[in-house]
Amino acid sequence: MKDYLLFSWNSIRHRGLRSWLTIVGIVIGVAAIVSLITIGQGMSNAIEEQFEKLGIRNIRIVPASLHGPPTSFFTLPNEIIGKTEAISVVEYVDVAMIESGTLEFNKEEKFVQVWAVDVKLADRGFADLDVMAAEGRLFLPGDSGVMVLGSTVAEEEFDKAISAKNNVVFQDNKFRVVGVFAETGTEIDSRVYIPLQDARDIFNRHDDINAMVVHVKDGVSVGDAQQQIERELLRSFDDEDFDILTPEQILSQINTILGAVQAVFAGIAAISLLVGAVGIMNAMFTSVLERTREIGVMKAVGAKNSHIAIIFLSEAGIMGAAGGAIGIAVGTALAFAVGFAAQAFGFPFLSIKVDPVIVIAALIFSFLVGAVSGLLPAMQAARLKPVDALRYE
Amino acid sequence: MPGKSVIRLENVWKIYQMGEVKVEALRGLSFEVSSGEFVAIEGPSGSGKSTAMNMIGALDYPTKGSVYLDDHDISRLSESQLAVIRGRKIGFVFQQFNLLANLSALENVELPMMFQGVAVSARRERARQLLVSVGLGERLMHKPSELSGGQQQRVAIARALSNDPEVLLADEPTGNIDSRTGREIMKLIAGLNRQGKTVVMITHDRSLAKLADRIEHLKDGRLA
Ligand SMILES: Nc1ncnc2c1ncn2[C@@H]1O[C@H](COP(=O)(O)OP(=O)(O)O)[C@@H](O)[C@H]1O
Ligand SMILES: [Mg+2]
């Protein structure tokens, strides 16, 4: 078999540029597939990493009809907090009110997102999220008029870095910065945190919140807990009031969006591969015609039909694999480019890696696409009568 | 020392259907070649010489009649069985050399051995030896286009010998080369016959045909 591959490689080498152009379709198709898979993997790695940071055992309760991250527009009534805390599988509940406003420091003003949390629980909630203070401290029970900053807000937002013990003004209210979070690589970095009661006063919102994170008791499965919470809450609330999301559900929501993007890429890939396959088939038919006499000679010196078929199949396969190799290079480069672009636009999480399994699979796949495209021409070559082939001018 | 029968044609007909017309290229040809013989087939153009060679060389099926190689009727074998016979028992030399243009002299000589599954190192060594024996030891890596007509035909002869066939079949081997070089090629073929190879050669040239043990005249598809 190796003999025939080498033999075919030799005859491909002697072909003109024209034949090489026929593999462009394969190049584009494989590039689309490889970049698709590589970016897709990078994305889901990134997303899973994010979720791991946000706590895989936590259940989110959010206003119904919310399809993205929580915002100030969709609210949950205060009563839901107590009802949830009373459920047996619940260890405790972290609540958050989300608002945005102007933060003033050193005569500079910036618009920031603020998350207001219950200071009684804040320490514990932050610890469960693996969020720590890089500087100063986090909230203590009874805190008021204090603020903890995400690392980006503290270090990059303002010309002069803000540190613990600095005073700032938020929405015309004086706050003392008591701490700065260690960098997390998540959205937390660009938020500021204040006590819930302060936010209620500043924004005059006394009856609702925007999100709840339910910490499930150890030994209870997340799925079971979700079901029980839902059952209990439906006694007091309408199912149009709230949604219960487990990390898996959030993941699957995102995967649905990813899936749509992937379908578009897959369509491009399929069309290009088809074009490439037709191109290879055409090139191989031409090659068979041009080498009719050669085929006759090979048969005269003892080549069986199967030998001739193998020679042309491997020739088509090698063309496919060559296109595939270039496609892998292009696709990987594309994936890295997207990774860098994502970083430039502020998503530093997209980690693009070259997966040897994908590289090898793509090579085998493109070889097979080529070989399948060469099937008909190879059969035509194999079936030539030796005498007719030798007489061909 | 002619011995057992190697090739035997019995009442062989070959009829080509060209649209409406039937061309009777062979019309009841009977003919025998013994082991170790050197037979020349002579005849005017269109008399069926090449067609006869296709029959002897297992390249084509007769329309009627039988072709025996080593007393086996090969006219009813499958295509792939014929391919094996061509590969192992027959060595072809053509008027147009028919070397593969992309392959070096060495690779051309290796080719028939590749189809017989001979390992690379063994076939490379044998191809080298054969090329040395036909006087092309210095031209192993040359492509056909870099060789003269006479040299190309020597490569073709080395290729024909590569699987040590029983019969060497040459169809006007000197037809495309000048007469001086042609005589050298003929000497080479005659020398192979003296070493014991059975040779069937088709030629136009009476003076070359005289080198053979026996001359057969073909006319209108049968022996005259
Ligand atoms: N494949 C073929 N199809 C149709 N006619 C053929 C074919 N091969 C040979 N012929 C015809 O058969 C006759 C004998 O041809 P050939 O054996 O080539 O003669 P020679 O080699 O003696 O010149 C010629 O008339 C030729 O045109
Ligand atoms: Mg002829």
C-alpha cells in the first residue's frame, strides 16, 4: 500500500498548478470545520471555566423571562427570599440587587454596575464563590456606607488606582472603600459591591431584588434541590414570577446559541467540501484521460484492475489530504485570530488550543473525502481494456 | 535447443466491430512457439501482427479459438488472472517504448515488480542490475525524456525482463529508432535469446528478421 501511495504522490508532484487549485474547496471546507471546532471548544472551555468559578453547586433564581445575565429591569419580590430560606434543602440564600450609577473618585466620574448584597451573608457567599479580598476586607455584618471594588474598577478604570481606605462618591453618597477583590477573570472584576440596605435607600427600591443564588445543603443533588425549590415556591408564587436555573441549564442555553452559530459554519463547510469533492473528481477524470496510455502500459506489465484503482484512489486521497493539511493550518490560524480578537474586545477567557485529535481526524477525513471523490474516476481507469488503453493517442 | 511448447494459438479469430463494419484482424491463425525459440513475425501493415501479439501476450481475448500458454488455455481466464500472467510470464517491448514519463529509468524497471509485490529493496537492486546489464548503469536516475530513443528502448527491455518472464514479446522494437541503434537493440535481444529466453518479435525489416531461428509471414490475419 505504501508503494502505491508513494507512486501516487510522485504523479501528483508532476501535476500543474491548475490541479492544485481544485483543492481550494477542500481547504476552505476543512478550515471552516477546524476553526469551528477549535473556537467552539475554546468557548465551551471558557464558559465551563466561568461556571466553575461561579459555583457549580449553586442554583440561581431569577425573574422569569430573563434570557441573559440578571439586570435591574427584571425583579423578584422580597417575599421570595424568606420562602426560599425556609425550604429544607437550602443552606442559605444570597440575594443581589443590581443597579448602575456614577462613581466619582479623584475628580473623575465613571459609570459602573453595582451589585448590592446582604452584608450578613456576604462573607460566606463570597467565600463560596472563591472570591477573596486582595486588599482590605469584604463586608461585615452591620456594614453601611462601605464599598468593595472589583479589581478592574480599582486598578484600571480611573487614572489613579483606588485602594482600600480611599473615599469615593457613588450617586452623591459618600462611601468608604474597605476592600478590593482579587482578580477573578469574571464579570465580578468590573463591578462594585455595596450593602443591600444602602442600595435600597439610594435607589428607593424597598420591595424587590434582581437575583438570588441558592446555596444547596451538602449531600443534596442539585437536580433534586431544584425540583423541591420549584415545588415549594409554586405554592406561593406564579410560575411567571421566577425561573430556577441550574448551571447545567444555563450552559445548555448558551450551547443552543453556540449550536446556531455552528450550524452556519457547518453549512459553509459542507458546501465548500462539496465544491472541493467535485473539483477533485473532475481533476481525476482529466488525469485518467491524460494517462490512458500509461494505464495500458501498467496493465501490460502486470497491474490488476485493483492496482490501478488503488493508484487513482490514493492520488485523489492525497489531494484531499493535502487540501486538508492546508485547511487545518488556515482553520487553526483563524481560530487563534478570533481568540486574539475576543481578547481585544474584552473576553480574555477564550482559550484556543490545537487539539492533535482534531488535526489527525481532519487529515483522515479530508483523505477520505478525496478518495470518495476519486471513486468514479478510479473505477473508470481500472475498467479500461489494456489494448484500447495502449492504442490511445 | 527448442523444447516444450510455450505458446500455441489454435484457429484464433479476432473480429473488431467498428460501428457497422466488422474488421477481421485475425482469421483462423494457428501458430506455435517452443521454449527457447526466437521467432520473427513479418507481414505488411494491417496484416494483424499486433493483434496476434495481443493474443500471445494475454492482453486481449480472442473472438474465437484458443490461446495456450504452457499448455493452459488462457482465452477463458478472468481479467485479473490475465494480469498475473502478463506480470509473471510475459515481457513486453513496444515500438513506442511506453515508459512512464514521470518515473526514472530505475523506477520504470521496478514497476512490474511492484505489481508482483516484490519488496522495495529487492526490486531496486534487481532493477539496477538489469539496467547495468543493458548498458545503462550510469543512467539509473534519468527520466525517459532525458534519454535517447535507443536508451529508452534498453530501459524498456530491462523492464520486460524484471520479473524474469518466460517469453519476451517485442512489437517492432526498432521501429522508432535509427538503423544503427536498431541493430544494437537487435543484438541485445538476440543475446537474451542465446541465454535461453524465448523471444517473439514482430518486424517490418527483413534483414533484422534474419537474426531469428524462424520467420513466420502473416497476411490477412493468418500465416502465409
Ligand atoms: N482495437 C481495434 N479496433 C478496431 N480495429 C482494429 C483494432 N486493432 C486493430 N484493428 C484493425 O485490425 C487490423 C490489424 O491491425 P494490427 O494487428 O494492428 O496490424 P499490424 O500490427 O500488422 O499493422 C487493421 O485493419 C486494424 O485497423
Ligand atoms: Mg502493428
